Amino acid sequence: MLFQASSLKERKEFYSKEFNLKKSLSFFENKPKYFAVDFGTETKIIKDKKMDNKLFYFGAKDLKKRLVNYLPEDVYYDRNIHKGKKFCMFCLKTKNYFKCKNFLGQELVFDVDADNIKCICKRLCERCIKKSIDNAFEIAGRLKFNKIKVVYSGKGSHVHVFDKKAYKLNVNERKKLAKKFSRYGIDKWVTEGRIRLVRLPYSLNGVVSRIVTPIEKKEKFKFKNTLPKFLK
Ligand SMILES: [Zn+2]
Ligand SMILES: [Zn+2]
């Protein structure tokens, strides 16, 4: 099955009929406070053209309604933990989260992008995605943390670390981890903590039309289980 962009009609079908918010939020021990969407920067398939090349942030209220309304290409959650009830403009503007006085920590994430893996395909195929998943499980196995989840992201895989002490890592410690695991094809900016947004599990990756799917056991992963209904 090809990895093609989803149309607005397909996104609408997905978010109104298939997306399960409860299931999505059950992925987390602590529910994210903020979310963000990209309307269609990569595919240029955009409901509201004014939103091209923009990330749009919002709180957790009415998340599903918003998704049905926005029909985004990508949906993200904010992995930063932050004091206060207001969305922090210092963090938004400077991206210097670790220097913000109200910043409390950040979930540690490794983003293994199939683009970073040598493959025979021109763009993306099941082979390089499989390899990215193997790499994610290898990273997970080598980390000295306990609460780790691996997720198929659409074009690769993510390793999420929910241990408290991982949230507390400083920038230098994260840089060391990014270096240590660089050979697995990770995006170092994500591990170093400069990107606060991570793809929301069980949302639709509209670039490739696949459901972002947590993987409990590597052996049990099946591509057909990541297909949205509109491709079945
Ligand atoms: Zn802040
Ligand atoms: Zn490939």
C-alpha cells in the first residue's frame, strides 16, 4: 500500500468517525495540557490557506471537536511540563524552555526517522520503516529507564520515556543521549529537547495516511493495523 497524503475528505472521515480521543489520551500517565496542529505545511492540502506554514496551539478542551473542524495534516501534543495556568509566551518565542523559570521538565523522546535510514526505496517503504522500529526497540532496550513506549509514527518510530528522572534531564544530559544513540537514525533536535511537540498517538499522520500506533511488542507489529478505515 502506498504512503500517500490524505485528502481533506479522508481527514474528515477519520476525525469524525474513527479517531478515539479516550484511547489517544490513555497513552499518557499525565495528560498533556497543550496540543498543536499543522494544517498542511508539508502536503499543501489545507482547509484554511491562511494557516499554511504555521503551528497552531490550543488547550486540551474540545480537542476532538477542534480536529474535526481543522482537519489537520498533523496533530501534536506538548511534552513540556510547565508551571502556571497560562500558555507561556517566553517558551513559545524563545524555544529556550530549559531557561524558563517556570519550566518543570520535558518528556524524553527519540524520533527515529526512516529518512535517516539507508534503503533501496526512493522515499519511504515498509522496509525502512521496519528498520526504524527495530532501531527504536534497540534504543528502548539500551536505556536505563523503566517506563518506555515505542510508537509507529507514520514515517518512522518514536521512543517515549515517561520516567520522572528522564523529565528532569538537563540539556547537556540530553545532548549526551542524542550523541550516544546517533547511529540509530534519530533526529537529534528531538532528543536534545528543542522541539516540544510530538505526534499524538492514535492521530492520523496525514502526510502518509497512517494511524500513529503504539507498538507493545515488535513481533506483533503489522502494517495493516495502522491503516485508517478510508484505505481499507
Ligand atoms: Zn516558559
Ligand atoms: Zn525504504
